[in-house]
Amino acid sequence: GMGGRKLSLAAVVERRWRGTCEEYAAVVVQMDICEFTVMSGSMTAMEVAEMVHAIFCVIDREVCRRGLYKMDTIGDAYVVA
């Protein structure tokens, strides 16, 4: 065991993968498309996919421009740190 010591995430990753990690403070932001369920109810599947793709492309460009990290997209949610 670790003898009661708490390790940072970076320390755990370094031990497991024998690499070097840097640790940063981060803020995680999750964004949802307002009224997505109502809007998508009156759209075809292709229209919904095209709308979400267009919105996420704009967000992707801003995330890249600002040097942020896109963690995931889940349905209409976009998660960035």
C-alpha cells in the first residue's frame, strides 16, 4: 500500500506508466444546447445531426484557438477543460 499517503493523480499516472506527468488546475465546463429536446422533436434525424455538427464545429474552433482541451461530446452536451 501507500502507508496512508495520498498521491496526486499525476503521481499515480507516473507510477503506473513510468512516464512524466504535469499537473494543472483545471475548470471543466459542460454546455448543453438550450431547448434541444423541444427543437429536435420537430426535426429529422439528419437535421438534428447537421445542427449539432455546425454548433460543435464553432465551439471546436474556439477551443482550439484558446488552447483548451475538448474532453467529450455526449448527445447535445460538450465538455471542455
